[in-house]
Amino acid sequence: MITVDIPNELVVRLQPFVQCMPQVLELGLHEFSLPKQSGFHGLSEILGFLASVPTADEIIALRPSPVLQEQVDALLEKLRHGMLSEVEQQQWQQYEYVEHLVRTAKANAFLKLKATA
């Protein structure tokens, strides 16, 4: 067991997740420990990119970083063999959701480019 001092406002935000705190920490550590590099190193960076209101061309050019692609490939392999842990299952669901958002953004970008051509 460890004890951590955190600001009161974070305590309030974490309160609904007390029962699943090990999973919250595991997912946070996973994202935090990803190597920083040019390109996209994690899902939060992709979401940040989409939130920055990129141009249609920038959206269409969006690709996962090699590190993110390796993570997705590793989880996909485990999924095929039915070997995902609970945390990995949550990560897979996150990847699926972000994949859906990116596909939707790309479809809209293609439509926008087609309308202006």
C-alpha cells in the first residue's frame, strides 16, 4: 500500500472512480510511460489533434505513430487468441472508439474536399 498526497480538486474528480482506482492508475501509467516522439504517441494526442480543428488535408494525412501502431497490433494479436487482460480490454475499447472518431473525421474531410473541388 502507498499513500499519495493529491490536491483536493483532484480528490473530487477521482471520487467516482475509487472502486476501480487500480485500473485508472494502470491506464494512466500506460499513457504516461509512452515514449515522447514526433508524430502521435498515444490516444490523447490524437484527440488533441482532432480538437485543434485541423484542415481536411491534415485529417486525411493523420496516421498513428509506429509506437501506437505496435501497441494496437499487440493488443489485436492477444484479442485474436482471447488473451486480453481486463486493463488491455479497456485499452482495446479506447482504441476502437478513437478509431471510430478518426474514421468519422476522415469521412467528413473527404466530403468537404469533394464539395470544394
